[in-house]
Amino acid sequence: MQLGLVVETNDPERIWNGFRLANTALDAGHSVEVFLLGDGVEAPDLSHEKFNPSGVMRKFLNGGGTLLACGTCLDSRGLDESDLRPRGTMDDCLAIVEGADNVLTIG
């Protein structure tokens, strides 16, 4: 199965759970692509005493997942791209949605 996730929140627990699902899907042999949109581009910078968004994101990348972040959203927040926030476009987001068997929005 090809799974697409669109992450539109900067809530650490929601991001953590979304990437836990993504990692579980990768472990089960599925293909997963994630697009960070809106507040979601802040995900790598978030910290929380119980939830570790950047940790599950790094596990996702190390497990073979594909991750992109909205370039316009990065620019509007004055954020630079990074390995946990590679610059993408709406064309990339559309390609993820079109290519996925199932799309989930984490918001």
C-alpha cells in the first residue's frame, strides 16, 4: 500500500502519533510519503516532555520514508529547510495525494 500523510499541525502529540503510524506502516512493508504543510513545517523544532517529534521523524527517514515540507510555508515562517524539513512544493503535495492509495491528514 502507498500511504500519504499531510501534517498540518504543530501539536507535538499529534505529530508524534502521525509519525508513529507512518513508521508502523514502513515496518509492515508499506510505502509512506509525508508532506508538512502550514504549521506542520514547525514539527522538527518542537519539543515536549513526553513526545519527541524530531525523533520519530528521524526514524521515519532512516526507515525509508519520504518527507517534504511546503516551501511557501517555510518562507512565511522564516524557517530554513533541513534534513527533517526538505523543501517541497504544492506540486509535490499533489503528487503524494495522487499516488497514494490512502491519504490521512494530521491536523
